[in-house]
Amino acid sequence: MAAPALDGILVADLSRVLAGPLCTMSLGDLGADVIKVERPDGGDDTRAWGPPFVEEGSTYYLGLNRNKRSVTLDLKDPADVALARELCVRADVVVESFRPGTSDRLGLGYDEIARANPGVVYCSISAFGSGERAAALPGYDLLLQAMSGLMSVTGEPDGRPLKVGAALIDMICGLFATNAILAALHARHRDGRGQRVEVSLMDSALASLLNQASAHLNAGVVPGRMGNRHPSIAPYETFAAADGDFAVAVGNDAIFGRLCAVVERSELAGDERFATNAARMEHRDELAAELEAAFATAPADDWVRRLGDAGVPAGPINDVAQAFAFAAELGLEPVDETDRVRTVRSPLRLGATPAAVSRRPPRLGEHSDEIRRWLGG
């Protein structure tokens, strides 16, 4: 088997919580050697974020830190700062999520490291960027979901704004950071020079708005909450069946015609109120009433099966356990287990250089002795 895609790449991980650790875990999955620098008094904040806890630690921490080695360094101690600097000077990639200005004050900023290591790809992850006002703002996913507009478009029209049920902005930011690092490594391979990469949660949050952002920027729309409905497609929402809700996603007029046939209301496809997507959007409440009446006559699983057989995108609303079971039924093998720690298998399926889990998430300072010796400490 070929060596992993990032075999030979050393990553100094000076980040914590979610976006940075997710980024470095992704690099580790691809074969990079990731050294996670943690403070001695507790380490990464997520080690204490629970319940749930298991013998190996908080499940939050476990989900973000496989394929890494952990070294504890006290960045208030000049000797340990010197070791951290040495690690960064040896690294191909540095990922840090200090408040803007902190790494420079420590002597670990990009300019300082790049003077000694001009090939370094140095990724700074911040909440709101590196501007003077931004540096003082705290950056937690909930705040970013609120301040970016995401919560304003999430929830029922007459309800309170809601956050997404997972740390979506942190995750997207971590993925953008990974993409940027890989691009910078490719550029370095071409011209031999490293560079600084900056990714912020706020930039990532605005990018996550996708079509909602484009509607505002190009048509002056300020979108609001629509529950499970789509701002531009109908029917594209959840419906109540006889025993519970399920999801239907009709992306074009042909699919809508098949939907109408399944519910034995073929005349709806020719009704001028519903014949095109634009017409369906204008009369979506009337359409929803017609479909709800039909869907109330049978269980959700029955409708999902019948619609699926007809080529109409429909699916159950799974809980997390059901989602993993469904993925396993599809043959995706969604779980990886290493030394009794179970994590979500990397979604990166490379044919020749596959992502893999070679290390369970490290215990705090588990590799301190070997790493300190290697760094000369």
C-alpha cells in the first residue's frame, strides 16, 4: 500500500477546542504527524466538556483529537516557549488559535517563525479576524451562529431563533482551514515558499449562508426563519404522515409530477398554481395543505418507500443512532475504533492513499517525554 498522502508532513498544533483541532485531526487522518501542544493544567478545554465522559476522557475531546501526540508546555515559562518555538521551526505546518496578537507576543508569530523556517505554512484561526476591534471579541460557535445571521434563518417563523444542533461554524471553519493548508502545501511544492493562512469563524459563518447570502447580496433580500421550508424550492420540507414526520425534497417539475402520481393526485401537476416551481412557491401553503391531507393517510415509512420507488427524494427523520445504523446498512462503515475509542470514520475516501486512524486521541501529555527529548528540552 502507498504511503499516506501527507506522510512526512509535521504539524505543530497550537490550537484548542474545535476548529483548529478538527483541522489538525483531518491532516492527521491523511498521514501527517500532528503534535498537539497543551497547557499542563488541564490541557485542551474540551477535555473538561462533559458529560458524557468515558474512561478515556470527555467524548467531546475524543471526537476531535485522534492521530495526534500530546506534549504539555507551559507558555508562561520561557524554557517551554523556547521548545514550542523549536517545534514550530521544525514543522511543515503550524496551526494556532490564540487571540490575535498573542502568538506574536510569545515569539511564536508567523514573522518570527518564518524567518527561521521560510517553508512553513502557518495557519491562524480566529473568531472575527485580526483587526483591532475583532481581537477583543470572544469566539464561541453559539455567538458566531447568532452574530453571523445563521440563527435568524433557523427555526419556525413564529418561534425564537435557534442554533444548529452541532457546532456547525467551528466545523466549517476547520474544513476551510484544512483546504487552505493543503493548497498552501501544494504551492510550496511548486515554488518552495511557505505562507501565512488566515481563517476566521466569522468569514466561515458568512460563507455557510450560501444561497441566503447570495439572495441578500444580489437581490437585497433579508431572509427570515422558514422552519423546514426552503426559500426557493417547493415542496422541499417536512410533512406529517399518519405516525410522524418525514422529509420530501422536490427539486424540479418532473419530480413533482411523480410525487403527485404517488399520492394519487396527478391533477395537481397540471394545476396552474403548482405547475412550475415559481408557481408552487407562490402557492406553497395551498400545496402543503393538499399534500398534508394525502400524507395523513399512511405511515411515514410507507411514504418514504413509495416515494423512493418512484424516484422522489424522501427520507425519514433519523435520530443519531438511527443515522449511524442507516450508514452502516449502506456499507459506508461509518465508525472507526482504535484502542477502545470509537470515532466517526473520515469521510475522505482516497483510493490510493486512504485516510486512516493510527492513534487514539492522546491522554494529556502522553508523549511529553519523547517530544521534549526530540526538541532538546
